[in-house]
Amino acid sequence: MTALVPQTYRLVPVSDLEPHPDNPHRGDVDVIAESIDRNGFFGSVLVQESRMRIIAGEHRWRGAQAKGLEQVPALVVDVDDDTAKRIMLADNRMAEFGGYDEQVLSDLLRGLPDLDGTGWSDDDLADLLDDLDSGIEIVADAPAAPRPAVAAATDAPPSSSRPRPDLDDEEDDEDDGDLDDDDQIGDAPPPRPKAGVTADLILTLTAAEHDEVTALLGRIRARDGDATTAQIVLAALRAHAT
């Protein structure tokens, strides 16, 4: 069983603490001070008892200094100098191995009335949303091209001519359930591109469908890494077809 590091929790005067002289980490004290303004001072600093040196939380301590706090909560640990350095390095390094589910993060940020005290800005959120949307090309609506006029019967080649339907015969219209070839064009699959040539497949989505597609693509990329939209769509179709 792994032993717990001996530690005590107490309020310590800010002036009694000093930063570790070998700490290589550099933080943003202004962001921490902004958080203290909005949220108050939370958490604690980790302090080596024998020297009253800060092992972790130096920039929280500096933020407390900047805001004029007289005391900060501290976890005081009884460790030697070598262990103190190792804890300091581990605390700085382990935070770098973390990551974000960007879709969950964006939903969380958008759910707040403002971003004060979070360390995030409106520009950060805009960049995050741009990254989530980057795999989808938004095609602007454009007026449809006019359809070519139907050639006169006298101009049409004999092989393509066919009898004109009798519009007055309602009974025949009701009985005719078959569609002409021209009527089926809208349901036909897109033409297959030639080998070595790519082709655009444009889907028409409602606003709600577009939002859902954007969210799902972002979650897939956050989980599985970068993938093209085509690769994601193809994988989904294969899974759905089985």
C-alpha cells in the first residue's frame, strides 16, 4: 500500500512563504488574480515544512499577493529537499498530459452567462467553435439555374418522340402510378467520379441537423484524432449498412 505524505492543512501568512528557487514553471498571475476577483481564493498551496517553500501553487500565492490577501490555505508537507523537487516537477508535468473534450468544453462555456473568472475569453470560445466547425463546408444558397426549354415536337428526333399524355383524361392519370425517367432524377445517386478524381457530395440539412452534425463531428475528432469528414461519413455508412 502506498504511503500518504505526512501533511497538515492550515492558514499561513502570505509573507511567511517563499517560492521555490528552482521552479521552472511560469504562470499567468493576471488570469489568477481575475479568478480571485470573480470567485475568491480557492484551493491551497503546497508547502515544504522545513523551508516554508512553495512546491506547488506558486502562482496562486503570487495572485494572492497581488490582491492583498494576508493569508492563504496551505498543505504543509514534511519532505526532504530531493522529494520536494520531485513533487514540484511532477505537479507541473502531470498537468500537461491532460486534454479537453472540446465539444463538452464548448457546451460548458456557452452555458455560462459570461466567462469572467474562468480563464477563458470570448475569443478563446470563438476559436474553439471554429475548430469544431472546420470539417464542414457551409454552402451558401444560390438560385437554381433555369431549366432548358423543351424542344418542339417537330425538332425532336423520331426515336425520342412519344405520345403526349391526354390531360383531360383524369381516370388515366389516377391509374398511372409509374414515374417517368425524368421524374426519378432527383432520387438517383450522384454520378460516380472517374478513378483518381474527387467529387463533392453536397447534403441539404436543416439548421437543427447542421448543429447536430457539427457537434458529432467535433466529438468524434476529439476522441479519435483528426479525420476528414469523408472518412467519418464513410465509416458511419459502413456501420449503418451492416
